[in-house]
Amino acid sequence: MSQNNNTKIYIAGHRGMVGSAIWRALEAKGYSDLIGRTSAELDLRNQHAVDDFFSTEKPEVVIDAAARVGGIMANNTFPYQFLMENMQIQNNLIDASFNTGVQKFIFLGSSCIYPKLAPQPLREDYLLTGPLEPTNEWYAVAKITGVKACEAIRMQYGKDYISLMPTNLYGPFDNFDLNTSHVLPAMIRKFHLAKESGNLPVELWGSGTPMREFLFVEDLADAVVFALENEFHDNLYNVGTGTDLTIKALAELVQKIVGHTGVIIWDSSKPDGTPRKLMDVSKMEKAGWTAKIGLEEGIRMTYGWFLEHQGSFKELKI
């Protein structure tokens, strides 16, 4: 379907880091009929509530940026919630979209859908070719079912339902809670707190040797707008930068940007997670999209946002 500035677009999860970035990107492009609901206004786990919302609002495009997310600790602590709540959210959104004639659905997942020991870089056709990383398999299994649901609708009914799998994301409105956050925002907060406390040592999980790729959330939002405005000929596309670095190198980069001058202590008794997770982004490049914001520039912008908003975070002692 062709989009115009009056296309009615529902962004599920519009208050989160990803959804809010997509909202800002669409507004910047002149889209004027955007719909969002907070979790208090619409519980996406409730099928009847979602069905009622769709039959009332009748969105033409749906972007699913809603999910229960967290790092290794959160995934290990709440496996049932990570599996069930994510499946409830996406199943309700996909099925309601299908039943009300939504023509374009963009499902956002994660690079963790790929097997733990898949060849690097990760290609889309490696999906379901091996075991998942145990520390986040509950979330990954849920996201795989979403990818497959969109693929099934595309195959069976010819609808333009596509899945975008971003690599590790970071940016404004990220989660900086040290108990539930991902590695990069956790590092920003840890180094900042240590700097403010007289450059105390910073202890980080693992060995520092795993390789990771990071994408600034505004780049992902740009990719979503690109997917909205263009017809894709397949159902699954990786979204990333195509470059990675060690967690140790990331820590040193964050330390430099924050201005912390203390020592870093690596706790190798803690899990590392997957040894490497680099995305093959050649399919998106062939479609006409590439990332634009470099890692150092993105971290500087994220730290700037953190400094502006740190008063709203829970008080922490290190």
C-alpha cells in the first residue's frame, strides 16, 4: 500500500525507547495521524481490549514496538513472563491487525532470535538452525513466534507484514535501571555514579571478551520509516551497523565519554552471554537503507540525555 501523511498509524509501545523514536521520526516526516496508547490505557496482553481498540480506531498501519524487555538478569529471573507476556502482546496485535484489514504491519524483534553459535555475521536464513542462547531464550522464542506469524500471513494472504530484527539498541529514553537494563545504558550509569563518587572502581560482569554490535535507536526509527514507505520483497530483515567491538572496548569508550578515571574490574564468575552477535545487514543495504550514526557520536548523545534526565531515575548508591 502507498503511504501518505494522513495514513493512520498505530505505534504499539509509543512511550518506550524504540516507539518514541519511531513517533518522533514519523512526525518529522510529516505524518499527522499517529495513534498511541499507554499500558494503563490499553493492556496489550488483553485480547478483548486489543480487539475493541482496533475495531474502534481502525489503524491502516501498525508498528509493533511493544515488548517486555530486559538484560540477562531479568530474563533469568522472569522466564515465564518474558515468554508469555511477549507472545500475548504480539499475538493480540498481529491477529487484530489481520482481522481488521491492516495492510502493513511492521514487527520489531531482536538479534537474539538467532542460534547462539550461528556463523558470524548473522544472516536471516540462520533462523531456527540451532539452539538459542539460554540466558534469553524465553524472549527469543516469543519473538520467533512473532516473526513466523507475520511470515504465515504474508505467505497465506499476501499481506505486507514484515519483521525487522535490530541489533542491540541504545539511546534516549533507554532503561538505566541497573537491575534490568542492557549492557550499554548500565555502563553509562555505573561509570557516571563512580565518577561522581570520586572515580571509584567500576565492576562489570563477565570477561569483557564477547563481541557486540550497537545501533542508535534513531537509526532504527529511520529504518522503520524506510520500511513503511517502501515495499520489501521478503519477510525478515536485519537492522544494524554491520560492525562490532568487544565489551571491554565498549567499556573503555563509555568510560572516556563519561570522564571516569578509575579502574575497571571484570567479574569473570558472571555470565558472558553469546560470544559474538554481529548482524549481516546486506539485505537491508540492498533494499536501500544503511545506518548513519556512529557509536561514539551515539553514546555522547545518549549520555547527554542521561545527564538531563538523571533526576528522574531512582537513587542509587554504589
